[in-house]
Amino acid sequence: MIRRFNRYELKYVLPWAKCEAIMADLEHHIPLDQHSGEAGYHIVSLYYDSPDYDFFWAKIEGIKFRRKIRTRIYAGDDITRVEECMVEIKQRINRTVQKRRLVLPIDQAEALCEGRAEPAGLDDLDQQVANEVHYLSLAKHLRPAAITAYLRRAFEGQQRNAGLRVTFDTDVSSRIHALEVNADAKNHLIIPPGWSIMEVKANDAVPMWVLALLAKHECQLCRVSKYCLGVARLKGLTEDSVVMGAGVLPSFGEENRG
């Protein structure tokens, strides 16, 4: 597992028919992620925020330097049997995304993110991440705020395309109840069926052939946070300010638009 990295991320909200056409083109350049397979894999993340939703509003207000704390699991066939999770600090500086992460048992991750206890016996890199999470949890009085869940299909570059990832997230859903990352609880769709969030991620620069592919399929940038979208839709807040870029979020009722 890569424990820290910097990269650029481009996001698009697209109808699934367009995503299928893009994936057909991608197959000529980069392979599927080794964990993806044809069906993809389920990701569940629990986001932490302050009582005043400071991390949420930092995104809405377009703060150039902002951070989020989350735990993440790969759900598998039985989410209740998952015992470990990744604890991640996701940080954005202008257009660069930085991540720092460590793996912990879920009970230790919850204690860390809520400022109740720090894990023991970590190596230096993991201890640095734990220290930062613990500091933020105390400074911001962090508590569980929202779950996001989705099915991901991923393509991953190799050799000359090393560091490139293109992901397609469908069945994007959220909840603001039952806030345990491995709870078997009902989520609510925040992107209509038949739509996907595509993300293009690159370490240094997005390859020219990828930019040409995006232009060919007329993809419009739509920088949207799944966490913020989930909170906005489930709390009945305005969604217009959740999106940055030329893309437009589909409304429910647009399920079949191509």
C-alpha cells in the first residue's frame, strides 16, 4: 500500500453510456486495476467533520488549502466482517491532492479519529499520520459526519503511464445515520442510476492522449466532492455550490439520458 502521495485529480459526472465508450478506448492504452475485475469493487468511506461542518464548508467556500479525515474499507461480500480500515488525511493545495494514510483495526481507527486514543507500536511514517489525525480530531472536535459508498471500476497505468488511474464510480450513495464504516445500513443514492463519477488521477501531468480522449467524448470538468454532495442532498442544502467547473449534476429523473 502506498502510504503518501501527491497527484492531480480531474472529475466528471457522466451518463453510463458515455463511460462505457470511454472505457472501450481506455482498454487500448491501460489495463484494468488488478483488484477491479469486470465487476469492480465496493468502497465505503466514513468522513469526520466538526460540529459546524468546517471541512464541508471549506469545500463549498472554495478554500484553496483544505483537509478531510476519513476511514475507508473495501466492503467485500459481508461488510460486517471487515475488521481493518485505512485512515486517510486527504489534503488539497490549489489543484494538487495529497494523501497520507495508515491501516488500523476499525476500533482503533474510530478512537483515533474521534480524539479518544492514539494507537501504539507504529513505525515513523504511520506515527506521523496518526499524530496529525489526533491533532485535527482534538482541534476540530471531530465526530462521524457521513458515509459514502459506491461501486468502482478502475484502470491503472503501467510503465510510461505509471501513476495514471482512471476510475468510474456508480451506485454512488450516502447516509448520515448509522455512522460506523462497517455497519450494514441503508444508503441513499446521491447520483441518479445510470450516471457515474469518473476521475482521472495523475502524479505529474495528465498524458496528452488522455486529454485527447476527454475531448473526443466531450467531457466537461465537474469537480464535486462525494462527501459534500451527500451532506448537501441528505440535509436538503443547495447543491449548486457543491460543484466547480463546467459540468452539471444530473437531477433524479434524468436516469436514462444518454
